[in-house]
Amino acid sequence: MLGPKRILITGAAQGMGREIALEATRQGASHVGLTDVNGDGAEETAALVRELGGEALAVVADLRSGEAIRKMVDEVAAWAGGLDVLVNNAGVLDHVFTDPDRVGVDTLDEDAWDAVNDINLKAVWLATKHAAPHLRASDRGPSIVNAASVSGMNGSAMTAYAVTKAAVIQLTRTTAINLAPHVRANCYSPGAIKTPMGNSHLASATDRLERARSMYGTHLIPRRGTVEEIAQVVCFLASDAASFLTGINVPVDGGTTAWRGVQDVELDVDPAELDQLG
């Protein structure tokens, strides 16, 4: 169990970030700080946390702004009376900033590269930098949990996303070294998960069934993971049950990184669900 920790979660308006907030509350978090560029979504998550009996604060923050990141960390720490856990969950795919057909190393626009790097990597470093003094002052088992990806372990045709997620894994190790022994740092690498971002990636494909196969045909468990499964891992890494773990990357990927193949089985794919993605 996470216990009465004060936690800050980025990208908390939907998907994995929202479920991490709810699971942290179920596991006894005393204060849950929620940040996102989508203020309405962050407030919705905060309301759900309060319905579970938790204390929540939603902060609007554009993670492409260093000053916004500093203010977000300081505001949550001041409200909560300190900070014990930072979850750098926020992340974006290349096609958010460009045409889905222009995400290759030779076609990606420089502006899209910069935007994905700012959100997926630079913001993780800056949030860590500004949270570090608060975490060092914590007496509640402080830690950082970063969102990486299997795309950062095996590579991906989506250039900036794969590169930034690989860098997050290395940044996590560096953070663990720099902040040891008092503050732990770990990361998790999801495979294909049922999230709004994952749905948008499916929806952007001309052949959605083929895109589904490319996304999770490599899973030994032939389905997409759930946000609940991710949240359980994140809360474990942030809890005192993981007190001897630091500098590690945990794949939560249905077995994708365990082998080099593609399952020759029928995937749990509902064509009607794919059609409903928009």
C-alpha cells in the first residue's frame, strides 16, 4: 500500500494519470496534486479523488514552460505541506504535432521534434529538478516514478517519442544516482494500453486492424493493458514495499520485450470498438 504520502502526478486529466491518482487515493495518499494543460480534465480527476475521500488540488500547467513547471511543483508542495512522490506521467506522441505519415527520422518537422522533447523529456528533468529539494526534505519514503515506454527499449518508427522515452530510462538511472540514498527513482515502460492517447493512435490509421496488430500483436498476452494495471505498478514503485528498488525500469507490456516475435493467434480486437474511435 502507498500509505499517507503527498503525491504530484503530471498528465492527470485522463488515462493513466487519472487512474494513478485514483489508485493512490484508494491506497491512502494524504494529498494528491494533479497537473495538466487540460484544466477541465484535471478538475474532473480532482473531483473523482474527492469522491473517494481524498484531498486533491488541480493545477493547470503547460509542460513546455520551465517557469510553469517550477510554479506547479511549488504550489502543490505548499498546499500539501511537502512532497513525497513525483510521478512524471505526462507524455505525447509525435502525431499530436504533425501528420501521422510524417513521424519518421527523415520526415518529422523540427517543431514537432522540439514539442515532443519538451514534454516527454525536458519536463521530466525540470519537474525532478524542482521537486528534489521537497523530496529531500521528506521523511515519508520519497521517490520519483517516471513514465517511459517499450518504444524506448526496442525502438519505434515514431522518431521523437521513441528517442525521448529511451532518454527517460537513462534519466531515471541518473536521477537515482544523483538523489541516492534518500530519494529513490524508478520508471515503468507500458506496452499498448487502453488510453485516450492509445485510442487516438489507433484512430489515426487508415487500416485500424493492422495498426492494432502492430501495437499489440507482440504482446504474449494478446490484448491491450488497462490503466488499472499501470496504476498498480506505479503505486507499488512509489510505496515503501519497493524501498530497496531504485534506478530500475519495469516493463508493463504483456510480454512484448520478452521475445522478438509476433503472436500467430487471434487478437482480442473488436472491430466495432475500432470503428467507434472516430
